[in-house]
Amino acid sequence: MTATVLVIHDSPDLYFQTLSHSFSELTFHIARNDVELDALMVRIQPDILFSFRCDEISTSAQTRAARADCVQWIQIAGAGHDHIGDLAKIHCPVSNCGGVLSNFQAETIIGAMISLNFGFFRYRELQQQKIYRKLPWNSLVGQKLLVIGFGHIGKALARNGKHFGMHITAIRTSTKATPEADETYTLRKLPELLPNADFVSLHLPHTKATNQFFDKKMFSAMKKSSYFINTARGGVVNEEDLIQALQERQISGAYLDVFATEPLPASSPLWELGNALLSPHYCDAVTDWHERFADFFAGNLRRWLGAESMHNLIHP
């Protein structure tokens, strides 16, 4: 079987040759920016898209490509699909790489929780001022971790939290018990759970239904000693309300890997907040993350070529 594959990624050099050599019967092309993507969609009419979310390629260009009539399958490099637009307007199957990097993201979140809880960033400030001062802190043991969204990442985080003796409450679509959590509820219960949580970690996809889902009302419901974590998508949170909650110390602090606008503008007040830890949408990006996504794509590509069921289909 012959097919044309278009890799949409601004830096595919680490894995592209290996991928193309593994499937000598297929033709591979690369689009590193909007201009190349639009041109290649017209010229080569690709059957398959391997789509990475990256700063050099816009959502509008990726959305145009995803909706093209020639495309028979889209593999997303990552879990989130908001960079290819509304799935309902895409006519072909779409699969993602959910679970491939979940353990690494969960590891980073635990690291941020420990940093926030112990106050490493405050000790860093004291170090810069050459101040020798002891700050009180509480162990993670017994603290309540509320995980909103219980997919691959949420479950991996819950397992890590349990390792540190935390009490895990999961928010998911079903109240069916899961071994990773001590308690399980649906979103309807969230207003009652927020006031009791020590850490709130957000793991929802960004859709029309979840756009700016976490807002002022929810930050107000959290207790002042609690911490907020968002490694999902910036659009799931009302960023102005988050900034206000941090500035006014409605919550103790936050770890943020995603933002409403990326890269985060220099004008954003988040840069100046001493109670916020920031990373550039890279918390699960272990050194070989490109290759891990490419390996998963290769497995699904073999299934597609063999007319077998693909893993991680999210649409239709």
C-alpha cells in the first residue's frame, strides 16, 4: 500500500529519518511553518498527518490541514487536540498519544508540589538576600489532592500522590471506583470539594465546554493555604481570575505549565508573582519525547497499513 505522510513539526530532525526509513514504501514530507504547511497541502495532498502542537505553526494552519478532503487519518503527537480545531468538523479518524508521556508529566507535577509545599522558591529568595531563616512547612502525608480530569495523566499523578501518603480525590465522568483514588466524584460535586483540597490539579482538555472553566468563583472556593496546578491547557482557566487570586493571596500559590497565550507575553503579571512557579509548556518533555511520539505513531501506522484497529482513537 502506498500513502503520503505529512509531518507537521518545527523540529523533526531527531526522528524523521528513522521514521521514513522504517516505512520505505511510504512518502514522507515535513512542514515546519504555516507557509510550508499550506503549500504542501495543495501540492502533495497527504493521506496522513502527524501533527505536533508547536509555536512555529499556527492553529489556523493546522485546522485547515486537518479539514482537507484528502486526509484519511490524523495522528496527534500529544494528548490535546485543540490545535487542530473542532473535531466535529474533521471527517477522518483522529488518534492521539495519550499516555506516552503521562508518567513524566506526573513526575514534574509532584516536583512542583514538593517545591511549593516546602517553600523552595522562598528559600531561593532568602538565599539571594543572604538571609538564614527557617520556614515552617507541612508534610505531603495526609494532604488532600483533588485531581480534576482522570485520564492517563490524572491517574499517574494520583499514583505518585499516594506514594507520598496523600489522600486522592478524583473528578471524572463516572463515579465508578478506581484503584488510583480514595474517592471518586463527577464535576457536579466540585464546589463542595474545592474548600477541602490542599492541592487542585487540572487535567481537562480544552474544548468549548471547558473554555475558562476554572474561574473566580472556583478560586474563591479554595482555601487560602491551597495550591493550584495547571498543566492541561491555558484556555481551561480564566487567567485574569487566576492572577487576581495569586496577587490577593486567595490561594497560597500555583504551578503553571500552560497559559492563555503562548509563549507567555513579557507583559503578563505572572512573571512577577513570587508565589507562582512557571514552565514553558514543557513539563512532560523528557529529552527523547520526539522519538517516543514517533515510535507510537509508527505502531499506529503499521496498524493503519494493515487495516487493523488503531490505538488511542479519539474521533469519530
